[in-house]
Amino acid sequence: MKFVSAVVAEIPAARKTPLRSEVAPENTWDLTPLFSDDDAWETAFQALQQNYKKIETFRGRIGESAATLLAALECEKEIDLRVETLNQFVALRTTEDSSDSAALAREARFESLLVHVGEAFSFLGPEIQAIDDATFDTLLSDLTLADWQIPLRKLRRLKAHTLGAAEERLLALGSSALAGHHETFSQLTNVDMKFGVVRDAKGRDVELTQSSFSSLLHQRAAAVRKDAFTKFYAEFSDHQFSLASSLASSVRTDVFQARARNYPSALGAALFRDDVPESVYDSLITSVHKNLPALHRYYALRKRVLGLDEIHQYDTYVPLVEGLETHIGWDDAVDRVLAAVRPLGAEYVATLGHGLRAGRWCDRYENKGKRSGAFSYGTFTSPPYIMMNYKEDVFSDVFTLAHEAGHSMHTWYSKNTQSFQNYHYPIFLAEVASTFNEMLLTNHLLAEARDPNMRAYLISRQIDDFRGTLFRQTMFAEFEKIAHATEESGDALTLDSMKTIYRGLLDLYFGPDFAIDDALALECLRIPHFYSAFYVYKYATGLSAAVALSQQVLETGDAAKYLGFLKSGGSKFPIETLAAAGVDMSSPAPVDAALALFAQRVEELENLLKT
């Protein structure tokens, strides 16, 4: 060690990822509104162990009267509220540090209890569905059930896909085992996998993690980007068979559950609950395919501006406008987001500002073992918490903050307007609220930009946002559709077949003039959403709806319809909810309009970056 000390002294200190215990409390979320400490959670957990069994008093009696049905529904509601709060605490604590053995043990115990709770309540749905139509209509007309009209009508739609009590019990008992691939994927990618160290352009050794990978791909030095990509996917290559097994298990689970419940396909099962026609899914893919030339045109522009002999996937994140890379601290990022959402009114701005600062809704920065990415998680009785891995040198993280804040404020308005049974909005709508905020942020920053280079920087950022949300997520959605169809057809879904499917999509979406690295086919194994299939298309449809809604608010200066959308929660199906706000998602028009805006921005950027 003595022989290298002089050399080490000439190199900047390595940037290390802190332990959870080393993170300042003010930079973490405050979970005391959920439970004051772990002991308080334990007390509530034990109470749930005793209280959930009282639902048994209603077994075999659900249809005897409106009063009995109401009592059973209120009993379920009480237990659901307890479960929701307990589950949120468990999830957020394991998110903080996936290697925390106490948190993992708590999660395992809770999941075990959920199996028993699910088993106990499994008779409720089948008994409601077993009520004959005439009696059911009579029950619904009783004013006693006025507050339960919407969820009961939604439940009744599932009659053809609800099994008998015994079969529902078996599915409930097997729910935890069937979802085992989620935990395998999470533990492998967040804890077990080690990606090594990358030396950045300033000579600093940066620990390569799921989170820092994004930051390194934003660096201007091509050698740094390539090194990060190579080392990152080398680790995935070493675990590719395990990950492929986990992903295949996830797909098989989706197919099994769809067949068990008499759906025509796994995709059909996923769309049915939201009453979204498969034509919406297929139309999205068709519209994006038609507009791929605009995306390929953008890649050609990026290749030229960066002076690359050939362009690789790891070259698609670095900012195109040199010298405008910014370091934006947390408070500055919050200020920018709050200024952007000002058209939504004082209540929206004040509530969000408090949550992102004194309210400590957000767990801000990366630490060892913390889950990668970002999310918002709110419940009926708690603040809408936000998990981030915020980095000051990644400009897109400001947009991520705006995105997650959109989710959180959607939850805040919904839970403060709707009853518990109607406040849960579907993900299809959630992705509208989040990308709506990103559109407002882009508009705000462009309005402030006076320098042509800054404007080019911001337009480039919006293009990349569209590329990542509208094109990339649609490619993901197409992969999910093909992978599930492969399993449903009886063909083998193996590592090789998954990589072949994904490579074909990479060639299609990136175009003939793009250099596709063979290792990039492994990307299909590392996308967390693939383990919860048929989610990602909602990012693309959500952005399309958000473009229309944001233009509506900015052009009219009236946010009433949009705030009404936030307040509606899950009281209507998503297509109906958006129609009330002024957007027809049953038509390809919103997607086509968003794609047209993308093409317009590419042309504008070409003009700004002419040399």
C-alpha cells in the first residue's frame, strides 16, 4: 500500500455512496405520521392479526339484506385501511435499505399475514357475484348503500372472472408464492449485484450503481460512458440466466392468473379492470411505428452534434448543448417545480411546497442498499411520500421531482375529495398527473430562457423526455405484449428467445444507422416494470393526455377541469375521466398530436444547432 500512496494522493477522492445511518434526517422522509417507531408498527400489526378474522361473521350472509352487505363492506374497509398503512411503512422501510435484515424480516412477516387476510376475505367477492341480478339491483337501490354504488358496480363487472369461494381461497393462498419473482429480482439487482468502479472525466473513482449509472451516462467524455455501459452490463451478463428465469416466471404467472380467471389473454386481463379497449394499446404501438422516422432523424442529429463516428445507446443521454450542464441543489429544484405549477393555484403550490420541505414527504438522496429509481407512494391516511435518488448534476432529476410531485398531489387531492372506497385512481390516470407536471416545468423553463443555447438545451431535454416516455415505453410495451403472446402460444420463453425478441425491437426503434451493442439485449432483464407487466404503456398514453391537458390549462388560464380530474380519484373509469377533462383517449388523436409535437421539436432543435 505504501508504494501507491503517492499516486493516490494525486487523484481526487472517490465519491462513495453513504450508509443509511450517515444520511442527515432532514434529507429523509418522516414516517412518524404512519407510525412513531417500529414498536408502534408492531402493535398495529398484532392488532390486525386479531381483527381481520371478524369478517368470518358475514360468511354465507352477504346477500341477505342491504344492511348486512353494508356491514361487510365497512368491515373490509376497516381492515383495508389498516393493511394499507402497515404495508406502506413496510415498503418504505425496505426501500431505504434493501439489506436491512430487520426491515426484511418485518416485510416477510407482513406478507405472510396478508396471505391469511386474503384467504379470510376471499369469499366476499364470490358471494357478491353470486347474488342474482334482480336482488343485486334491489340492494343497489337501497339508500343504505349509496356510498358504495361505484365500487359495487365496478366489482359486478368482474362477475365473469370471479371464481367460486374455494377457488378464490386457493388463489389467495398462493398469491405470495406466485409473486416470488419480484423479491428475487429486487434482491439480486439492488443488493447482490456489484458493478465495480468507473473513473470519471475528472479522475474521480465513482462507485457504479443502479443510480450512478444514469449520472455517468450524462457525462460528456465518451470513454466514461462506454466504460460505465460495459461494466454495468457485464454484471448483468454474469447473472443473465437467473434474471431470465425470474422474468419468465413473472410472465408465466401473468398467463396463469389470466387463464384461471377466464380472460382471453394476459393483456386482456390487465386492461379489463380499467375498461381500456385493447385497441388503445394497439393503436399506441401503430402510431409510434408510423412516427419512428422522426426519432431516427433525432438520432442522426445527436450523432452529428456530438461528433461521433457511430452512435450507441450509451450516447443518447449526454446533453447535446455543451457547457450548460448545471448543478441544481434540492431547494433550487423545489423552487423551479413550484414556479412551474403556479397555474394550478395557490392551494396546489402551498401544499406541495410544504410537503417537499418542512413536511418531509421526500427521501431525497441515494444511500447504500436503497432502491434505485424514484416513486410516489401515498395512502388515504398518510402523506404521499416520494422516493428519489436526487443528483445535482443530472438535470433530468428536476423533471423526475416534478413527475413524482404530480403523483403525490394527485393522491392528495383524491384522498381529500373522495371516500376511501373511491379514492384509488388507476395507474392509467396516475401517469397523466405526473407527466402533466413535466409539461408545465418545460413550459416554465422555456418561457424564462433568453439565450438561444439555453433554449436549445431545454428543447433537447424535452425531446429526450418524449423519447424516453413515448417511444421507449412503447417499445417496452411491445416487448411485454410479444413475450406474453409467446408464452400463451406454447413457445418456450427462454433467455435466448427473450434476447432475440428484444434485439428485434432495438433494431426497429433505433433504426438502421444506429450501432446496437450485443449487450444491450440484456436490457430486457433489468427493467423493473417488466416484472409487473402491462404498466409501461400508460406512461406513453399518460404523456399524450398530459400534452393535451397542459395545453388546455396554459392556453385558457383555467385549471378547473384539470383540478377536477385530480379530485375524481377512482370514481370513474379512466377513459371516462379523461373525456370529462376534455381528452378522448379512445381516439389516436392525442397520441398523434404528442408525436407531432416531438417532430416539431426535433426540427426546431436542428435549426438551433446548425453549424
